[in-house]
Amino acid sequence: MTETMLCRHCLKDYPTSQIVGVQATGIDPQTLFGTDGPPEGAPPWSEVGSSPTDAVGKSAWWRKKRRALDDAATKMGGGYDPYCPKGHVVIDALADKPFVITIAGNVGAAKSTYLLAVAAEIYTAGRLGITSTVASLLPSQVDPLKQKLVSVYNDGQPLPPTPEGEIHEGYVARLQFENGERRSLALYDVPGEVIRSVQKVAQSGRFLYTSDAIILLLDPDGFPDPNAFLKPAVEGVEMAGPQMVHNLADGIEQATGQRVKVPFIVAISKSDKIVDWPAHAAPIGFPAEVQKYLEDESDIVRNMLVAQGLEPVVTAALSRFGAERTRFARVSALGMDYEHLGYGGSMKPDGCWRPIALALLLGRV
Ligand SMILES: Nc1nc2c(ncn2[C@@H]2O[C@H](COP(=O)(O)OP(=O)(O)OP(=O)(O)O)[C@@H](O)[C@H]2O)c(=O)[nH]1
Ligand SMILES: [Mg+2]
Ligand SMILES: [Zn+2]
């Protein structure tokens, strides 16, 4: 029997012999793979992958154990990451249990920019925001990330729209929690079109219905204009509505045949566009009060959504995903100063870790 491994991007099982190890090369692995499959000379993952740590401790004889440790150390020193033949990280091949978050939202809601911003925060802080969770990106993703950061944050070039049908892979981070537990965190970005139809949600199935949490991004430009009937605040932008929540929940429920039971974080993206946020400072220093801070933020954002005419979205979220699993957050991938760039403001991600931390808080088991 050939063992297989699921690539959650391709939604396809590959024989493990086809999963390859890729080192940091400075080039985006997706480009490196092209249409012809893995780059020349990429070793099978089975030869270079680091084995789960508990396998090492189990060898009975000291010498054998010693050799296993040496092997494991050598493999880890190689800095290889597991990739499918199409150039996606195979998160299930990593030693730590995956935690997969799907980022959903309308076309242009900032999903791709948000993913980039989360990776940027992790890369620069070495932890998940102000939490006590230590975080680092996969070595093969660091250089391509840096290139993207320069083009978005230094040169002000927005990311291209994600083509329909493409599940763009986000970044994979290794997390270590305060209690020593480790998880591999993956964030998947779905194109905006998917959320418009239940069928599409159900079809893109696998990664969505095996997700450990969902973050729904809402663009303030899509909030209803209080002075106009059926109009978002900015003409030409899709309205944010409860239908998105129902499409997601229905799609998952149709695919799994079960009531949806994952943390659902409704996050206002581009929160720099809303000027009248109440002051709420994050705790400084040792991140012990983070949970309370996130819960308070959740209430603030929930009230803001209601004030902005989005009470139906709030109600839909609470009823479909359950009040105990639903929270609210705000993020700005480009920074709260974004609108004031001409006046000395700077561009940097703001609070993008918050929905992730909430999802982990509610969904980590
Ligand atoms: N003001 C502001 N604009 C943002 C922010 N993040 C992204 N944008 C802009 O919003 C637009 C859409 O961003 P994307 O990240 O491509 O959105 P998306 O949801 O991935 O879009 P699709 O892939 O087409 O569905 C771009 O022009 C971004 O520059 C933000 O934090 N603040
Ligand atoms: Mg996109
Ligand atoms: Zn793949």
C-alpha cells in the first residue's frame, strides 16, 4: 500500500514519494516549481524531513537512540520544508499538529494583504503579536516574503487580485505556546468569488471544512450608506451582509453533513478607514492580560458593527457559529496611518495577529 499525503491547496492526495524537501533559495517556491513539477534535484521529503520528536525517544538501545538523534539533528540542520509537486507547503507533513485558518471575505476585502501582514508581524516580532506564543515562518518562505514586503510597504504596490479558482497559500508558521505545545499554523486565502455562492464554498470544500477556524474580513467601504437605500458607503464595492455568513456556514454544513463548529472571527479589515474608534490601548510588556484585551476589543468591534448598520451580520454570525465560538476583531494590514501617508504617516501592519490569537484561544484543542 502506498502511503499518501493530502495537499490542502491542491485538494489532492499525493504518494509520499512525491512530496519533496525545499530549502530556502531566495525564490518563491511556487515560481520555482513552475508547470513541470519539482525543481531538479529536490530530495524526497522522507529523506530530509525532520521526524516527529517522540519517535526519537522511543528507540530502545542507547546507540540506536544516539544515532536517531544525530540523524534528526542533521536533517533539521538542512532546513528543508515539505512541498507538494505543485509547490505548496504540505502542512500535514510537518512534525507539529496543523492549525488551519481560512481567510474569507468579499472581493477586495484585503484577504491577501492581510495574510502578508500577519506573516510580516510574525517575521518582525518572532511571536504572535503581544501574546506569549513564539512564532516563526518556514525558512523557504522568508525571502519571498521579504521581497513582497518591500513592494507593498516600501514601494506602495498593492497585491494583484487573487484569480478565481486559486487558493493562494498563505504563510506557514511554527508556533510554540507557553505550555510548550507546538502547532503549525497555516492560513488559506480564498478568492472573493467563492463566498458569493454556497456551491462554491462546498466545492472548494476540503480545506474549508477541515479548517480549524474561519476569519471573515469585512471591508468598511462595503458598509451600508445610512443615507441611501441598498448602497455600500463606496460605490462599486460589494455590500457586507449576512448572506456571506450563511453561505460559509451552509457550504460547510452541506459538505460535512454536520453543524458548523469552528471559531468564527468577524474582523473589520482596513480599520484605518474608520476614524472614531474608542481609545483602547493594548497592555504593554509581558503579555499576561492579552485575553481580556482581546475580549474587550471584540465587544468594541461588535458595537461598532451594529453602529455601522451591520447588526444582521453580527446576529447571523452568532446564530450560525454559536456565541461561544464567535468573536469580533479589527485589523489594518496597511496601518492606521495609511490614509495620512502624505502627512508623515507610515505604512505598517496593525493588529493583524488579533483574529489569529482569538481563533487559537477558542479553537486550540
Ligand atoms: N486602507 C486600506 N486599504 C487596504 C488595506 N489592506 C488592503 N487594502 C487595499 O485593498 C485592496 C484589496 O486588497 P487585497 O488584499 O488584494 O484584497 P483581496 O480580498 O485579497 O481581494 P481578491 O483576492 O480580489 O478577492 C488593495 O488595493 C489594497 O491595497 C488596509 O489595511 N487599509
Ligand atoms: Mg486576494
Ligand atoms: Zn498542492
